[in-house]
Amino acid sequence: MPLAVVGALLLVLGAAAAAVGILPWPAVGALAERVGPILAFVAAITVVTELLNAAGLFEWMASYFRRWGRGRVWVLWLLVVGLSLAATVFLSLDTTAVLLTPIVVVLARRCGLPPLPFALTTVWLANTGSLLLPVSNLTNLLALHALGSVSPGEFAARMALPALWCAAVPVAAVALVFRRELAGRYNSVRLGRVQSAPSDGGTAATATDPVLLGLGAGVLALLLPALVTGVPVWIPSTAAALVLLVAFGARRRGVLKWALVPWQLLVFAAGLFLVMEALQYVGARELAAAALGTGDGPGSLVRVAAVGAVGANVINNLPAYLAFEQAAGGPARLAALLVGVNAGPLVAPWASLATLIWHEQLRRLGVGISWWGYAAAGAVLVPLMVVPAALLAALG
């Protein structure tokens, strides 16, 4: 069922809850004030990344990565690791899934390499690498409110150790499992155009315009530091989107379509926020409190993270965070919850939207994957990440 349809149904249910008095109207207003800027950021950053892709920026980066690898597979793979982490940290995990998945798969194929190690690196780091900054994951943006609207720097300081651990574990796992493939060399076949196939109706890259490519690089160079200055992230991302929209309107008007905006995701997220808020008034808060327990001790933090990880793999990481946020409590427990819902969704295919997008990209590119194998690997990795990271969250 399309996300927009599910989102519309959720909006209807939430509106009905408000109409009959289950959800107080003041709570609806407070919710809109809280999530409105978040949804604005999601819309703006998606437009930015789609237009950067249409400008050919990501293809240009991939072509240079192939050169910088100098024929060594492990060097090329480490460059992909770095690009995946950078895209996830500064542009969000869904950006990594949408844009980088087709790039790394085609890059691997053009170099005569199996795409699976590169594809797994991308999806695992898209999820587990999304702990460092508020913009990295929608759950982080939601957590800012509960943490007292801390600055991006303060958020990063608290989450730095868990983020580092959760990024290192999947990288080590890929290096170990695919050590033979990564130890080889790749051929010198010239990298052709890397054609993206966004699952949300975005625009794939076409012929490169040097002006748009240069402008896109400049916009990105200015946007990345702006996202961590403490200014509400929807402001610089919206400004970047407007600059790129004007530039494309002048030079490649055909790229500008309503499909650039992730309408399905926005409707789904809005409906999900409303329903989860309504559920807080019909017993969900009490159930969440019972599941998470109390206390800031090591065992309590591991419990919070574990419950968050299980919830993410059962229902998806976003509703899992919303369900447990109020019951989590203090900063250390909220950080542990973020560890669970961000790094935990590596088992079920529906555990995060990024994983679903990633799989759709692989299907379009003809890359097969066994969900049983994926789930088995995730079941091993998740405890190795979540338990130590939950303990590290107390040190932030």
C-alpha cells in the first residue's frame, strides 16, 4: 500500500480522535508547532539532494572515487564508507538510501566487482551512522524537543561515542565477511553515467551542466556547516532548495516537477505523528513506561535501547520512537532510546524507511538479496552495537 494512502488513513484516524475528544485540540496545536519545522526540513533537504543529483554532483564524486581507489578494492570501499557516512550524517539516512545506493552499485559493476559488499555498507551505515547530528535522522530531530532544544553541537557531544561505535561495527563486519572480495583489484573500465532511480519519483541525473554542477557543489559546501550552527535546520535547507530551484528554473526547467517533494513521506509522517499522539491518551504512555522501566543505571539504559530496537523491528523505528519518547525520561535514557531505534533496524526489512528504499533501489538495479540472510546478519550485529552504545550514551 502506498505511503500516501497509509498516511491519509492515519490522518483521518487522528482527526477522528480529536473530533470525539480523545486527543485534545491544544495537544494537536502543540504537535503541529513541534513537527511543522521538521517536515519542512524533510521536504527541503529532499529537494536539495534530488537537484544535486540532477546536477550530476554525486556522479562526479563517484567518478573521482574510482580514480582515487587506484585499482585497489579496499581503498575504493573505504571511500564508499566515507561517502555513506558523510551523506547520512549531514543529509539524513534516507538521502543515502535514495541517492548513494544506485551510485555504489553501478560503480562496483563498472569496476567489475560484486555489488553486495558496497550495497550492504550503504544500508547499514545509513541506519547505524544516523546518530551523530539532529539532521541525520528524523528521530533525532524529534528528540531535540525532549532534550530541551539543545544545540547540534551539544547533541553531537552526547551522541559521539555511541555514534562512533555503531558506525565501526558494521564497517568491521563488512571488512571481515567480504575480506577476500575487498583484498583484490579492480579493472580500469571507464565509469559511465550513473543513473539514479529514486523510489519516490525523484529526478534521475541526465547530461551534466557545468554551471549547475559548480553551483550545486557550492550550495552543498555552504549548507553542511549551516546545518550544525544551531540555526533551525529548516531555514538553511529551505534557502538551499530555493537557490537550486531558481538555478534549475533558469537552465533546466524540465527537471522541476512536483515529484521532487516527498509528498508520500510527508503525508505518512504527519498521519503517524497525529495517531501516535492520540495513542498517548488511551494507555500507550503507561504501556511504554512499563516496557522501559526506570533508572539511569547500565542495566536500565541497555533495557531502554533493547526495547527501542525491538520496537523498531516490529513496527518501524519512527513510530517506535514516538511510542517510547515520553516514557524514556532523562537525557541518558533518551540517548539510549535513540541508539535502539536508529542502530537497531537491521533485522526486519520494514524496520526503517531507508531500508525499504534501499531494497527498492536494488530491485530496480537487478541486485538480489536474501532477506533471511540479511535478518540473520542483523540479528548478530544489533546486540553488538546496541548494548555497548547504550552504555556509552551515559558518558555523553
